Amino acid sequence: MISKDQLTYEAIPLPDRLIVSDEDMLARVSAFQDLMGRRHTIREFDGRAVNKTVIETCIRIAGSAPSGANHQPWHFVAVSDPDVKRQIRLAAEEEERAFYAGGGGDEWIRALEPLGTGPEKPHLEDAPWLIVIFAQRWGEFEDGSRYKNYYVSESVGIATGFLITALHQAGLYSLTHTPNPMRFLNELLKRPKSEKPVMILAVGRPASDATVPKVAKLKKPLDEILTVVEP
């Protein structure tokens, strides 16, 4: 993506200029708030297939996110192969059993109790797609020489937010999963050492008996998450 002949600055006119009135601005963001307010994380998935083009489009949207020095330090692996999903589940559950057996610490495990989680992760097989997100710690030019990526965690976090939002816009549900350690994903998915797996997203439609933890509906009010500094 990055080549040595792209390392000089050149300005071009703003290619897309969105002109929105104050009234329309509020209406648009209120409608978006309503859309995102209906986003839920689930663990029970309907196994029906999801069109690959929908997944590709959502990942293309994620790839449009801003990033440090525009290096776009991410790679997404979309998995629908049942055998590979099975291998991911087995490896993830092995790490999860160690976590719940005490590796995570008592305080962390108690904090998870209201969410009803445990070491069993059937959703990693039930969901029609798993999207594994990798952070690229460094990149390479065409000649094989390395270049450093900047603000990698922040950039990948922003792209992941774009992806989750795009999936919700498509009418799909997702579950973020972060077994630790996750290095098994590099070997299983044949990704290079320069990439660090940071998240698995299980993606699909909700099962007819899908549930969410009651506590998941409790969100901090605006006055707890916002400070406004005005003249």
C-alpha cells in the first residue's frame, strides 16, 4: 500500500464536501443515535449464510478509517470455513479455560459474572462468519525494507469501530472476543510475525432464542461521559 514514491506531500481539493443545515444535522445524528441504540452484542447466532459481498463491503468501510500517517496498519481475515472456525474455537476455549481457572484473577472474573460468560464459546462455530482483526506493527516496502507504523492500537481501534457500525447497518449482529494469548491465530490463519491478532468478531443474524445480559442495557448517562468547555 505504501510505496517510497508516496512519501512527499501533495494537496488536492477536498473531494467530498457534505453540506448539511443545522436542522438537518440534528435530525441526521438523532436518526443515527436511534440506529446505534438498537445495536446489541449477542452470543446465540442463527447459522444461516451471510453473503460474502456484505462482509467484504463492511471490511472495505473499516479500511476507510483514519490512521496514523495513513499507514492503515490493519488486516482482516474473514472466515466461513467450518473446519477453520472449529479450530479457532478449540484453541480459544483452551485459553479461556486457563483464564477462568484463575489466570484472569478473581476481580476480573467477578466483573464478568453479570455478563454470564464462561470458557465455552459455541458462537465461534455457530456464527456464519468470524472476522479476525490483526494489527500490523510494521510494514514493508516493495523492496522488502521495513517502515514503522504509528498509533497502531488507536488506528485499529477506530477501524474496528467502523466495522462494527457497518455490520449493524447491514442488519447483522456481532460479538467481540479477545482470548489471551491469541498468537495461535497467526499460525492458523498464516499471518506474518509483523501482525498481532487483537480481536475475533463473530458475525451473523441472531438466533430465534438470542438473549442479552440485562446489565448490558445499562449505559452511563451523558453527564458521566461528557464534559463541555464553552466560552
